[in-house]
Amino acid sequence: MAASDQVHLEGEQGPAKRLKSESAVTDTASPQAQTPTYLREIDAGITEFITPGWSGFDAIIKHRYSDFFVNEIDPHGNIVHLTSYTDAIDPEPPKTEAEIEIDALNVPGDAQAAFDEAFVRLEPILGASDAARIKSHLEVTEEQTLEQRSLVLGRELDKDQRKGVYMVTNNFLPTRVTCETVDGQLRFIRRLPKDKAPSDKRGQRSKWAHAGDYCHFVMQKENQDSMDTLQQIARTLKCNARVFGMAGTKDKRGITVQKCSAFRIAHDRLIWASRKLRGGRLGNFSYGEKEIKLGELGGNQFTIILRHVQGADAVSLEPVLLGIRNTGFINYFGMQRFGTQSISSHTIGISVLKSDWRRVIDLILCPRIGERDDVAKARNVWDTTRDPKATLELLPRRAALAEHSVLQHFVKSGSTNNCSAAFACIPRNLRLMYVHAYQSFIWNHAVSERIRVFGTKGAVPGDLVIVASDFSDNAHAKSKAPEEETRVVPVLVTEENASDYSIYDVVLPLPGWDVRYPEHQVKNVYEELMAKDGLSPSGLAKHPLKEYRLAGAYRHFLIKPRDFMYEWMRYNDDALPLARSDSDAIEGKHDPESIEFGQNVALKLKFDLPPSAYATMLLRELMRTETAAGYQTQLSNNTESKE
């Protein structure tokens, strides 16, 4: 299954091969020959390849959502797996100083013995006379008024004396007396039998009795967004979704496994919620002091099935597979970054950066080509009536989180005028996704220009470099959020130092006000493309809202996969899975095997990538095909219609 390290794809790497244009496709049955209703790779700046002498092959990516598996890699380099639905590491939490002090009191279990012991302990604090007065006062049994049941000591005590008295009364006499300080003097109120014992938050363990405020758990989800799954759990538990944390969002169309955290939600409640989840399961519970935050991961492990492989076989594809293993691929931001609909995320991001809030809301809510019928119907109602309540009633909640947030604000406020406030109601991570998509759009175009002009032989004068660490070494360091992949200061390449760096050290900036730009013609891409949108790199520091003042970051433009493995499989039935999920393993299902004389051919790939790298871009380098979800969906539909 594993490829050999010894073979390397031959051929000089000059300026890379470009993606063939739409006009080159003549087959009218091909999705590429039809008018696209989706953003294409070429529209997102994804145009170049680095593997020479290869024309690609045909296969379907994500023919089934179970053809795409993602397992998160934690900051320590461990692959995250769901191995149990119920196991929990729940040690007794460490005791507080107050609890240790209470345990040291050795309060007798017998009530009368505890009563007698209390006054033995009060004598050294108050003196024998006052201790006897209090004891006699508490031994009265007939009912009396509050005034008659109260005994004021009649002298002031210092802080340590009062603390000692409270410690004794709260733990030895909780049902016999209430002790309070009035004007510096202690008052002892004899309790009636029907009175409840007072609670002492300082001395008693709170209801949360776990080793850490956060319950950590592993979440497997199928064919839905990470946030949608957590929102579903929150609705089931009737809690705010903000109590949940995760290291990163995973692909919607696939089976993905990741670690999450929940603030003060016990594992038994999560087990109960897991049983009610649609398309998800939770397990492997433990407790910790810290929330799992975005960016706290070491990467992702992918297992991908390419079905209906045509135009390649084990012999012809071997050198290409080895070439990708040893040479890598262009670290483009994949098409998922820009959304799967006819209005891309980066288009909305442009209007956000220009503070054109009315247009932002119009783009979020307007009708879109190719959407499911119920969502399209709701959008058409908005387009014709501008009635947020009527639109909201038709809009399926799980399909449109941003749209729901905006419309709910309009309904609650009774007006559709304050578009800035409506946009602010969208969860922050989703709001930032739009502007980060625009940064990615510019970065992709800049990388394509860098490769077209200078090729991929090595660093050239004017490049920026940050020495690339080995992926496996990085796995032990806390990873940063995708938009902050590298914040160290890059080095400018000159004629004198160019030989000191490899092509894998070269970085390009995501546009922002706090980054350096390359000092050659690629810099013009940033300025010219952004100028077409009415923006500029320096202007990103001037947004009226701080969260949209983009500082920028750096990103290596070539990367290699780790532990790259592959396997050829034959099969007959497209409805049957060709890989086993973690939940399948828990339930005792066997790993699917290749059928010796199966009529269809599939290629199974398995590899690790660092955070924010896109597996679909590796597939693109291998297959030389459009990876946009819309195109792949049409391929799947065409295949099913022929069967």
C-alpha cells in the first residue's frame, strides 16, 4: 500500500503547466461544456500545476460523502479517533484548600457527638464561659420568637476568631444554629427543626464535581458542517452553542472526526445528546482545565476514495503518485474556501471590507442558482417582498445559519434598515470567513503569477522566505489559526543568499496592513487585483470596525504530504462504502476489501497535511481535473444516470 521512497518523478520543473481552458472541452455531455453555475478554479486564481509530463485522469471525487474521511491530528501529533461512545476519563477532582481544611476537622457522623465536639472546639476560640452560654442557648427545645432564639455575644472578635467560629458552626452545627456578624459582633440564631441547613459555598463542593471546567470529547459527523452539529447538540441540551469549542471546522461533505470541548457540561449529558444526533456521534470523554480553541491542532489525516477511475492504471500512475509524495503540490486555498454556491464567500467579503452593509445583506439573502427548492423559495420571498418574517418562516434552519441570524435581527428590531447590526448577529467565525475568503482569493492569484513567471526550481531574488519546518516536527507545537499560519518575519531573497533557501521556504503574504510583500512583479498582483475591487493593501488598516482590519499573514506556497499511501481497489456497487469509519469500527464492521474481478476501479489515498492545507488541491495536482463541488456533483449525477 505504501509507495517507495526511492522513486522520484523525473523532469525539470520550469514554469508550470496551466489548466486547459473551457473552450478546449468539446464533449457536450461534460459538465465543463455546460454553462457553470458555480465558481470554477480558474475564477479563484487556481490555474497552475508543478508535476510535469502528466495530463491527468478521470475519476469522481466524493461520489458518496463516505468517500472522504478526515481525522484531526492533535497538537502532539496524535491522530484523533472515536473509539468508544461511553468511555470517560473522569478522575476525582483535586480538593480545594477549604475542602482539605474541612476534611481535617473529622466531623463525627453522629449528630449528638458532633454537637458535643463543637463546643470543645469553640472553647479555645471564645473561652469556656461564652462557649457554655451558646451551648445552653441551643439546648432549649420550646418554640420561641426570633428575638428569643437570638444570642448576641456582646463583644467584638477579630477576623481569625470569626473565621474559626464559622468553621465550627457550619460543619458541626449546620442544623442547630445560624451564625452571622452584626456590627462586628456575632449573633447565634437557634434554628427551628423545619429550617433548612444553610449552604456554604466556600466550604462545600459545588455541583460541578469534575477535574476541570471543560469536558473534552471526540465528535464524528457525517455530511454536515461542524457548527451545524454543535448547534444541534446545543438545541438538544437547551444550552448556548458558545459553550462548545473546537480546533477547526471540517469538510461538510464527508465523514470527519475532531476534538471538541464543552464548558461545564458533564459527559453523561453529552452521551444522552449523542444518541439523539442526526448524522453524528460523540465519545472518548475526558476533562480538562482549558477550552479547545480554533487553531489548536497539528493537521489532518485524509482518507479519500476516487471512484470510476479511467485513463490511468497502477503502472502509468505510479511515477505520478511518487512524484506527489516527494515533490508535493501547490498550497492553494481550495474551492471550499469560497463556498459552493453561485455567490462566492469572497464576493461578500469585498463588500464587508468596503463597509457596504446593504450590499452585504443583499448578497447573503438574494436568490442563487442551483440551490435546493425550499431555500430557493424562501430567497424568492425575500427578493419580492423584503418581508423578514415571511422569509424566516420558509427558511430551513439547518441550511442557512447566516441568513437566519440576519432575518431574526430584522424581525426583532422591526426594521430592515440597520444592515450593519444585522450582519453583526452572524457568529463571528462565519463573519470573518467572508473577509478571509477574499484574502485567499488574492493569495491564489499571486501564487499563480509567481509560478508562471519564475517556475518552481527555487527561490529567486525578491522572494520572501521563512525556513519550512518538517511537518512531523511541527506536530508537537501549538498550531495557529489558518489565517495566522506564520507570523514570524520573513527574509528577503537576494542574489547573494538565494542558494541558501529551497522552493519550500518561499512564502507569499495574505494581504494585510502588517505584512511585507515580495519585491518583484508579483507584488503588482496584490495592488492591481485589489484596486479592481476598490481596495488596497494599506487600506485594510482603515476599516471602521477593528475585527475587519486585516493584519495579514504568510503562507508557504508548496507543501508535501506526510505518510502518503495509496491502494487500488475494484468494486461493483457504488452504494457500498470502500472505507470504514470510526463508528463502523466501534460497531464491529469489517474494513471493505477489493473485489478481484470488480467491474469498477477506485483509488484509495491516505495522507496527512498541516493545518489549513486542502486535500482537494493534492487531488487536483494528481488528476488534472476541476475540483469545484458543482462540477464533481454533475459528474456524479451523469454517472448515476448511465447506470
